[in-house]
Amino acid sequence: MIYTITLNPSLDYVMMVNELKNGETNRSQAEKIYPGGKGFNVSRILNEFGIANKAIGLAAGFSGLEIDRLLNEKGIDHELIFMAEGFSRINIKLKGSEETEINGAGPKADAMVIKRLKQILDTMNEDDTAALCGSLCQGIDSSTFASILSLLKSKGVRLIVDMSNEALLNSLAYEPWLIKPNLSELCELWKRPIHSLNELRDAMMFCSQRKAQNVLVSLGKDGAVLLDEQQRLYYCSAPAGEVKNSVGAGDSMLAGFLTAYMQSQSYEKALRMGVACGSATAFNDDLAKLKQIMSYYEGLNVRSLNADESRLAEIVE
Ligand SMILES: Nc1ncnc2c1ncn2[C@@H]1O[C@H](COP(=O)(O)OP(=O)(O)O)[C@@H](O)[C@H]1O
Ligand SMILES: O=P(O)(O)OC[C@H]1O[C@](O)(COP(=O)(O)O)[C@@H](O)[C@@H]1O
């Protein structure tokens, strides 16, 4: 079974603001609300492919109840652990000529919540995959997070990590099967800017040497690069299209990658499907639908970059 784990879910409140002006009253033209949080988005795309999965999340308050209702409405098999105080985040996504996001801090998990989470994780085994997605919530410090990773590792669970900063760095020692930073998350992890082919590859190798098995780096409109477990480097460019809402593009990519890998055991097909899913979501108001994903998949090509360094240089510049 695939489990997605979202420690700090949200409602994503999307507002269409043509021209955002700081320090003034801005009015939006339209609003939408979605159940947010990286793991829930991964689960929604897995569902599009008909891949059985369960979404585990921490939630609180009225917004947590609304997340629960929306997940039910969308037919996502899920279990939310409710916290006694506070409310789940309402993350603001402003859409205009640019996309601006404000993600909240969220509620604080207490010892009871962490205990229940570990009880659930304790039921997993070597046939399971756990995708740890998004930011840590308050109350889960790095030593608690390390104990979560250690528990999953001891159970032989296949680990996927789509997190950032310290949490991502600390997860590498637990030999995740896959990590999926975007370019800025990779720069933060590597603690250096990336301007060139050599720097991108070195940063990916840094993750690989610290024991990440597969390193998938998403590059927004420029597609994605994969350094696989055999140190093969692949690139897939993204299709062109009109971006409507890129929130969840990275999560969609992760779900597509996992789905195609499970179905084909091919990293090339996985990368191609990842890019198709990410772009299909970016070109849609909500997360992508299967038909849209497959139409983009057909037009994509994956290139091996091992013998073609100049090609990668073009991508990064
Ligand atoms: N502007 C865009 N045009 C086409 N595809 C996009 C665009 N933005 C994102 N994507 C697709 O979604 C994937 C993930 O996007 P990215 O923005 O890198 O991830 P994240 O949401 O994690 O920051 C990209 O690899 C690409 O396939
Ligand atoms: O937990 P974080 O890092 O604050 O991110 C949460 C946000 O990320 C999202 O899952 C979208 O992620 P991506 O755009 O990276 O795919 C939103 O639904 C949510 O508001």
C-alpha cells in the first residue's frame, strides 16, 4: 500500500488578483478553495490513475474539518489525526501575472498526536511505500522527525521525501528511495546557488552521496532532471502551455513518477509521466485529470544526459 503523509495540511485559498499592490486594499476577481498539503495532492493524482493509497494527515479545528469534508467529497481514502487546539492552515495563493503564496505556520502537535501517528506508522511493512510530504508541523522537532524516519526505516518501508530544508537534509541518512526538491529547494539543501550544468549535477550527486537513491529535481517550466540509483542522468522538458495554477504541480509530478515506475519499473517512463502530470496540473485550475495527463505524456521525450553535457548546460542557463 502507498501511504502519503501530510504533517501540516492546509486549505488552499486561491484568489485571482490581476495586479497585486503592496500596502493597498486589493480585491480579487474570483476565489476557489481546495484541500491542500503535499501528500493530499499526491493522493489525489494517484487516485486519478486508480492506484490504491491512503492519505494520513494531522488536522485541527474548523479548517481541519473542512479538509476532512473535501477529502471525503473527492473520494480520498484518508485518516486525519485531530489535534486538540488551533486550526489547520489556510494557505493563500494569489494568482495574477505572477503567483504569490503565503503558507501558514499551522497548529502544534502534542504528545498524544505524535503517539497516534507512530501507531499508524508502526502497522506498515516492507510492502509499503510512505511519501512524507510538505513542511513539518509545530511540535515535531528534528529529533521527533528522526524517530519517525527511523521507525519507517526499521519496518523496511520504501521512503519518499518531498520536504525542504533541514527535514530534507536529515532524511537523506535514511536512504529514501526518492527525493523531489525543486531547484530552489536543492540550492537551499546544497547551501549554494546553481548556475551551471556542473553545479546542478554536483548538487544532485551531493544528495546521492548522502544516500538518496533517486534524486528528481523539478525545474518548473523547464521540466525535470533525474539522477537515478545507477547514477544515470535523464532530462525531460516540459510542454508549453498557459499556466492557470501551478500549486500542486510538484506533488502531481511525484505521483506520476511513482505511478509510472510501479507500472513499468522504468525510470525514463517515470520521469516522463512525472513531467506530464506536473505540467497538466500547472495548465489547469485544479489538479490535473487523467485525460489531460495522458495527452501531454504522448508528446514528451526523455533524453539521457550522460554523454551529452552540453544539452544540460542549455537547460540550466
Ligand atoms: N510554467 C510551467 N510550464 C510547464 N510545466 C510546468 C510549469 N510549472 C511547473 N510545471 C511542471 O510541473 C513540474 C513541477 O513544477 P515545479 O514548479 O518545479 O515544482 P514545485 O511545485 O514542487 O515547485 C515541472 O517539472 C513541470 O513539469
Ligand atoms: O507544507 P508546505 O511546504 O508549506 O507546502 C504546502 C503547500 O504546498 C502544496 O501542497 C503545493 O505544493 P507544490 O506546488 O510544491 O506541488 C499546497 O497544496 C500547500 O499549500
